[in-house]
Amino acid sequence: MRTSRLLPIILAATALLALPGCSRVKDDWKAAQGADTSEAYQDFLQQHPDSEFAVQAQSRLKQLAEDRDWQQAAATDTFFVETIARGRRGTGMVGFAESSPIHPTLTRADIESIVSFIRTWGAQP
Ligand code: HEM
């Protein structure tokens, strides 16, 4: 009898105690989203590894890393040459250095010429 009367009070008190923590997670998540940097999401995950936003934080971290890799790689001709030669796995883009019934087989020299040609587009106004 005594326990059953105390129970709602204990539950309410626990909920009240949990509230500030909960809003802190939300505030920290909003701050991380506002900054939208790898460092911000890493900090967030370190402080709230089990929060409801952890999966979103992880996936944004992964996306930012991929964007960075892509930007770095895209600055080099080698990356373009390799992409055209080998294709992009998981997409409709086949490797043009591989023989195929639907396209001519390009040599490395052909591909390098194509990349040099494409590079000239950037120089035009
Ligand atoms: C002469 C050069 C190139 C040719 C002829 C070419 C051709 C193609 C073709 C036919 C597709 C398939 C499109 C479709 O699914 O309908 C494709 C997709 C794609 N290509 Fe290329 N490509 C070239 C250069 C490049 C380069 C330099 C990159 C990256 C550095 C690249 C990245 C991609 C990507 C990511 C896709 C997939 C797009 C998607 O599925 O949303 N391609 N390309």
C-alpha cells in the first residue's frame, strides 16, 4: 500500500530529474548541427554516445568525411583518369579501359587526353 502511493511520486521525481539532461542533449545536438563540422559531431558523440541523435551524428560524420575525400581526390588528374579507366562501382558508369561491346576501349593516353580536354573547360569564362 505504502509502496503503491510512493511509486507515482518516485516516477515523477525521476522524470523531473531526467528533463534537464534531455534538453541538454537537444541543445548540444542543435549546436553540433549548427556548426556542421566533423569536430562538432565527434564532440557530440563523445558526450552523448547513446543519445537518440547518435545515428544521425555518425551518418553526418561519414558524409563529411566522404565529401572531404571527394574534394581532395577531385583536385587531381589521376583520380579522374582512374575513374574513367575503372568506372564507378555501384553506378551505371563502366570502366572505359575495359573492353566492352557497348563502348570503345580507351588507352591510358586516350583517357589522359580526355581529362586534359575537360580541364580546359574550367579555364573558359
Ligand atoms: C569522358 C569521361 C566520362 C564519361 C564518358 C562518363 C560516363 C558516364 C556514364 C555513361 C555514366 C552512367 C550514367 C547513367 O547511369 O545513366 C556515368 C555515371 C557516373 N560517373 Fe561518369 N563519365 C566520365 C567521367 C567521370 C568522372 C571524371 C567522374 C568522377 C571523377 C565520374 C563519375 C561518375 C559518377 C559518380 C557516376 C554515377 C552517377 C549516378 O549514378 O548518380 N564520371 N558516367
